[in-house]
Amino acid sequence: MSQSALILGASGRFGRNATKAFNDAGWCVIPFDRQKDDLSEMARVADVIVYGWNPTYDRWQAEVPEQLNRVISAARAANATILFPGNVYVYGKTSPEHMTVGTRHAAENLLGRIRVDMEETLRRSGVKTIILRAGDFLDTEASGNWFDMVIAKNIGKGGISYPGDPAIPHAWAYLPDFARAFVELAEIRGVLPEFTTLNFSGYTLSGEEIADMLGARVRRMNWLPIKLLTPFWPMARRLLEMRYLWNMPHRLDGAEFDQNLPGFQNTPVQIALGNAVSFQINPDQPMVGARITV
């Protein structure tokens, strides 16, 4: 009997990749349409609920808590498992370079605290939840993330623009792999604890390593235009708030993930990077004012 996955945010970058991964694995995929669908009703037929909702940074504080509570209520009523994509924001500026599932959630900035509160709310809910934590995304098409909007924007001209120190390690995840990992975890959810948190190690790459693999030059991104827009553009303040991650060495330890899915294979990094730059990037489109989301 086919299992069902309700995908929230199916048109977003994570939701789109999750839809493909669950389809490829033979699941019955149910995309949720916020304009016409009722969440509680749609969740009744779902075995898992894939949490792909992610408003832009400037809307997190106003929208995220209510969204999360709706999903928890729907999952509880349906006895469904929530699949939640975590990120490294919870750790904060003082975290060690080597981030494990046991690393303290010490974020003090607004976006980090929102993510900490979300995970704590899920933990306390009593609803079966699987959190898989990843770094920044590499996608197979332009989807408004840091890689396609900033870093690889000028790859056609032989260069990349890096938002921080290009010499330090940074955590990355190839979205098709990340989504596929969720499918495999969903399929063994019956043997996992009620609240499971795992790290998806993905790739650890510096800006210089990315440039070398792409045969490109690397230069530092200029943050001044974003700083100048902070009085007028709320998103600019949130982007600056998370700037520290581009200058803080960090890598995700996936030991517990490997124990649960010992046969999981990541796509070779050269292939992932090649796919991430194979789409058409418009170097003339301004970065400032663009809808960068994570």
C-alpha cells in the first residue's frame, strides 16, 4: 500500500525537491495549495507532512509561529509525522566549528531564536517529528538562494562573489540529496524516537574550494549596498543579521545520520556544483532587492 506525503510549500526550492524525491520513491504525493486547501482536511490522508513553508526573513516573526502551530495541530489529529528541514541558525555565533546534534542551541539573534523556538515547540508537541539539519543549499535551478543569487551569479564571466571569508569552511547541502534523505528517514520512521534530530553533513567547502572546482576566480561580495538599504528594506536588516555565518567556520557532523542510513550516498560534489551552475544565471539582474530566502 502506497504511503502518502503532504508537501507544504511544494513550489519552493525544498518542497519542489521533496516532491520529486517522494514521487521517485513511489509515495503518493499531495501538494498543498494555500489558496484553496484546508490543512486539517488534507492532513487526514497523510502519513507524513513535509514542512516546506518558509516565508522571507522579514516575515518570520509575524508568520512562523502561527504556521507551525497549524501544522502541529493537523499532524496530531492525523497521527502523521512532521518532516522538518533544520538549519545551523540555532547554534549561534559562539558555536564550535564542529557542529554535532548535541551542540548547544545558543543563538541570540532574532532569526536564530525563532528557529530555536520552533524546534523546542516541536519537541514539546508530542507529535512525531524528524528534524534533518543542513547548511546552505545547492539547487538544480535558480531558486533565490545565496548560491544562485550571489555566489554564482557571474560564473559566466569566470568569477564567483563570496559573501564572507573565502578561506573558511562552510556547510552545504545538495537539495536532491537532502530531499532523498528525508524520504529514506520517512520510510524508517517507525523505528525512530518520537523526536529525532539528525545532521545532514552534505559538503564542507570554502569559497576558494568552490571557485577551484568551477574553474573560477573568487572575490569578496560588497555588503555596503545592503547596509545602505537597512532603513528602507526590512529584509536587509535580516540579511546583515546572518552575515556572521559567512565568516564563521562551521561543518555538520552526520554521525547519527550515518548510523540510521548507513548506505546513503551523497552526489559527488563536482556533479552537484556542476548542476548548480548549469541553469541560466542573469548577471545583469541586481542582487539588492532580490528575494533571497534560505
